[in-house]
Amino acid sequence: MEEKCPICGATSKLQFLPYKIPYFGDAMMFIAVCPSCGHRSTDVMLLSGDKESRRRRYEVEISSVDDLNIRVVRSSFGRIEIPELGVNVEPRRGEGFITTVEGVLKRVEDAVRMLSRDVNDARKKHAEQVLMQIEDIKAGNASMKLIIDDPTGNSAIISKNKIKIINHKLHRLTQIDDKNQHG
């Protein structure tokens, strides 16, 4: 299958890669790399799980170094929030990924560093404070809440620990111990 590059308009080959997610099930990764300009587009579709209500909001408290290994699946429709850092990552087409909490924090670090390169004053100081908070979280000296909200239901937080899932369509809140979730 082919896809038109949103940057230069050249034709890219769209690859479909099946992916098995521990404690959850099957997913499909979609990847396109433009041969002309190098633009990379990725997305994720979860193939396992409850299809009754698509919209999902996942919340997990990160309070130890071990929690940095919790798996994070974000489709290009998933919005990420980390209230303690004042971070909101809005959905963007072609920016789906499968990573860990530490990988999410690395992406936030990279974005904060890039955005603070050319600023001075209070914005620079705020960026430095956010980076120090991230280091404290990664060292296990501070905690944070990671939230993913996805109207398509193709994002997830997958953990051996308890997570909160809010099913928007059915308006229920469930606690799931994912040792028992989806085999």
C-alpha cells in the first residue's frame, strides 16, 4: 500500500508490522518513511481488547524506578498528560508509538530542551525546573501521574500494577490488575 508524504508529496510505501504486547495482546504498527525527504509517519492500532466502547482514558501513578518500565502505546489520536510537569502532548497524525514511561519522559525532555534553546528569562528557568523534575522522577525521588486519553481506543498503558481505565461511553471507572487482563 502507498501513502502520499504530507511534507513533499512523494509516494511512500506503507508497511504493516504485527506486534505482540505483553499482558495485552496483538497490535498493528503502521510505518511510512518518505524516500524523498525522509519524513517518518507511524501509527498504532490495538487489535485485542474490548471493542464495545472505543474511547479510553488510562491513568497510572508513577512512583518508583520500576514504574518507568510500564508499557505505553499511543496512537496518533492519543493525548498524553503529565499534570505534575504541566505537560500536554496533543495528538498528531503520524506520531503513534510503543514505548515505556521512561521513553515518554525522554520525548518530553527532548521537546523541552529543543523549545528552550532560544529563550531566556523565566521560560528558560521553567524549562530547567521541568528537566530537574524529570530527573527526580527517573531516580525514584518524585512521583507523577501519566494519563492517556484516546477517542479511538487505540492507546493504552499496560502494567503489572493497577491502572485506572475510564470507559467514556459506559461512564464507568474500573481498576484492572493486568495480570488478569487480556491473557
